[in-house]
Amino acid sequence: MNKRTFLKSGVMSFMALGLQRLNAVVSTKNYYNHILAETLSLEEILAQQLAFVLPELGFDFSALEPIIDSKTMQIHHGKHHAAYIKNLNDEVKRLSNTQSLQGILNTVTAKQEVLRNNAGGHYNHSLFWSIIKPASAKTERNAVQEAITIHFGSVEAMTKEFNSAAMGRFGSGWVWLCVDNKGALFITSTPNQDNPLMKKIIKKCGTPIIALDVWEHAYYLNYQNRRKDYVENFWKIVNWDAINELYLKAKK
Ligand code: MN
């Protein structure tokens, strides 16, 4: 079996698994609390079609304390993210849209508000969960940190620019470190659940490799109005190994 056949069969079996999951989701009365008992890679999530599912986090709800408290994680993942997925499933069903999540993000327009908000909500949270980890897990300096140093002068200089974009985002939204189509890094911020994959909505598009949720639901229980503290503490729980993997893939 060559690499291509192998990849294809992998996708086919993933889709078959998706159908089993659809049945599992539909038969679950407590839909909002339905969580897959496994984690999925971001690639798998982007390849998903109806029914989109909420994957398990790679860590316990309490694992990010004291930076992010357990209750916030529980509500954020099990209620907010789950609700975006439910609304996304309802909308693609209504539209008979058979695209993957990646396909939806690439083609969604500003006028398709329900699709835009909920496909964005699903992708944004999936990326966010994938690039944070318990603070105790130390990682080595890697290629993305080298690239950041070359582009911004230092990792600290990048986080400073990122944090000021987070503080400058009025109301709800996200901050991103992205790789553009020439492999260069840039920081941007988007309102609501928009993201830099939405080619028909966002001016400066790229592949996000760091995401920070600055909606109040992401921090209010613990930090109340102190967004600055939340934003600064975020860097204590970023998973540089995961970010590096995303960077290397995005650069190809
Ligand atoms: Mn959120």
C-alpha cells in the first residue's frame, strides 16, 4: 500500500467512524453533554462532515488550574463548544451541505451567519484546546520558536504584540498567530467566531498556529474583568510541541 492509498483508506475509515458517531450522537438525549471519549487531531476535525462531534480534551478539566479553572473548562468545552457543534450540525442538515469543516470555512460568506458563527466556533475551540496543556509539562525550544525569534526579535516580543492585539479586541473575538502562504508569521485578531481560514470574509488569511479565545466566557469566572491577567497567564499553558507541529505542516 503506497502512502496515498494508505491516507485514502484512513480517510474512508474515518468517515465510516463518523457515521457510527452520528448514530451515537442522535441517540443521546443529553446532546449538549455528548463528548467523544477520545481526542481527535485538528486535521481529523477539519476533515469531518456531518455529524460534527465534540472530541474529548487531551487532559482533565482541572489540569490547567490555576491558570484556567475547572468549572470554566467544563462549561466552555461541554456547553459552549458543544452548542456550536449542535448548531452547526442543524444548519448543514438544513442546507444539505456535505462539505468538510475545512470546506465550509474556505467558502462561507458573511451573509451565511449561522454557518459562519458555528463552523468558526467549532474550529476555533478545537484549535484552542489543541495548543494548551497543563503548565507542568515542559517542552524543548523548537523550530517555531526559532522562526518567531527571527521574525519578531524574540518570543517575548511576539507575545507582547499578541497580548496587545488581545487587549485591543473590543468585545468578543480571537487572537491568532498565523503562517501566511509564503511561510511568514503574522499576528491578527478577528471578531466573534471568525478566523483566518475564512477566505471570503477575512482580508488577511493564513493558517492559525496559536489561538486565544478572548470571549468573556473563556475567563470571566476566574478573572472577571481582568482580561489582561488571563492573556498574560495564557502563555504559561501553551503547548509549544503542538504549535511546532502546526507550524511545520503550515509551512509545507
Ligand atoms: Mn469560547
